[in-house]
Amino acid sequence: MSTFEQEDLWRSAKALSSDKAASTVLDRLEQRFIDEWRQSDPEDLGGRDAAYFMVRAIAAFRGELNALASEPDITRFNSRLKRAN
């Protein structure tokens, strides 16, 4: 991936990670699956697991998006550390 493409990807990730609509959608989905888990029959292990895994998937998505959005900051910080040594 070219430097320009990488920078464009970082900008897009940063914009998406701070976008109120995207955050609201993820919050709603997360709450929906938490509610599904809470209201599910304790005997419905498949349904409960599916809801749990969806909550985990949303958390993983948020984590990866935030990591991608902060890559340029981390890269700059690491570059400064290398120059200081």
C-alpha cells in the first residue's frame, strides 16, 4: 500500500472512530445484543452464545478501528523515540 493510500486509510479510520452516527449505531447494536442475552431463556445456550459473541465482535471492531485511527500518532511517537536515542 502506498504512503498516500495508508494516510487516506488512517484519515478515514479517524473520521469513522469519531463519527457520532457510527458510534450510535454500534452502541444500539451492543445494547440490543446485551438485552437479547439478558432476556434469553437460560436453556437457550446457542442464542445466549450468539448474543455474547456479537457483543464481543462489536468490541473487537471498536478496538481495531481505534487502533487503526491512532497508528499515525504511534508511528510519530516511535520515530521521535528513535531520533532521541
